[in-house]
Amino acid sequence: MISWQCKHFSELSVEELYKILQLRNEVFVVEQNCAYQDCDDKDFKCYHITAHDEDALIAYGRILPPGLSYPLAASIGRVLTSPLARKQKLGKELMIYSLKNLYSLFGKVKVAIGAQLYLKKFYESFNFIQTGNSYLEDGIEHIPMEKLI
């Protein structure tokens, strides 16, 4: 049975934080072959969404409060599913849970994201729209997207 949690950074245990950073590095640094600074000082102000299957962390995302990454919008970032748990539609569940918590925390605000281009249709299924041209970030093509209020 999968258990979902939303915790502010200050509520995370050292072990929880370690597992989050370990999985983010596994997916974004190793799997996607991106050498970048994952710890960006934003984590301290974020809410962290986790999904566990027993003790294994299998999905993760972070909710960024309005103004942290985008002047007039909240954001969801570092969205990932563990390679061991792919093809279970956890990405969809993760976004539903993240949006629900984002709106619960901050009200009906605009949500802006920098999406990897290959995931455009995935984010469109949550009513995000592309708001600008594609750009390279860490060697991967991204697009700006917004989910309007």
C-alpha cells in the first residue's frame, strides 16, 4: 500500500531528507546525466511530497511557495518517480496530490513550472499551458508552463 505525505522541510527527519536527496540524484544526476547543483537553497522553504511503498521512497516532488521561483506564482518541481516504480501511473497520482496540497497551503494561486519538453502532454493533462519558447536547462529541453487560477 502506498502512503503519501506532505511535509515542510523543517518537519523532515534526517533519514527522510537523505532518501529524498538520494532519489533526486539517482534520477536527475545519474539517470538523466545532468551535472547540476541539486541543493539550491529553495528546499528550506518548500513542502516535500513523498510516496512510500513500505520503506521505499517511490515518488517525490516539491511545492514551492508563491514568489520563491516565480514572482506571482507557486510552483511544483523536482517531480520524479523511482526507476523501480515506473509504469504504475504514480506520476499522475503525484501531481494530483501535489496540486491538492499546493491549493490547500496557498489558496487558488497561479502555478508555474519549468517542464521537460517530453512531458508537455503529461502536464497538459492537468490543464497546464505552454507560456513561452523552449530553452535548455542542464542540457535538457524545457518549456515554461502555467496552470491558471
